[in-house]
Amino acid sequence: MLRYKAQLRGIKVIITEESYTSQSSCLDGDDLPKYGEKKPKFSGKRVTRGLYKTRENKLLNADVNGSLNIIKK
């Protein structure tokens, strides 16, 4: 249904694997391994619901962090 609706509007849909995208920092350049490839180590962490803190103590919205990581993947 999503692909169909997007196609009607001329939007290209790309299905991608999304593991670790909300746990890794998009600003710190953390690796984004596929699930089960290797044990990941992340520089930042989610401090509250909806808030992510990077290695350099920068705060950003957790959904924005995850979305940027999905784009990188």
C-alpha cells in the first residue's frame, strides 16, 4: 500500500534494513552494521524518550537521529 500511494505521487520508496539506526549517533559517525554481523559499539545514547545525546554531549531528537541513520544506511 505504501509503495502504491508513493508511486501515485511520484515518490520512490526504498526498503532498507534498519537495525541499530536509533542506537548509533548520526553526528559521531558510528558504524551501522547489519543485525548479527558484529557486536556494535556506540558513542552516544538515548537519555530520555525522544532525546539522544552524542559523544560530545550534543542533544538531538531521537527520531531525527534514527532517520538520518536510515538515510546513511
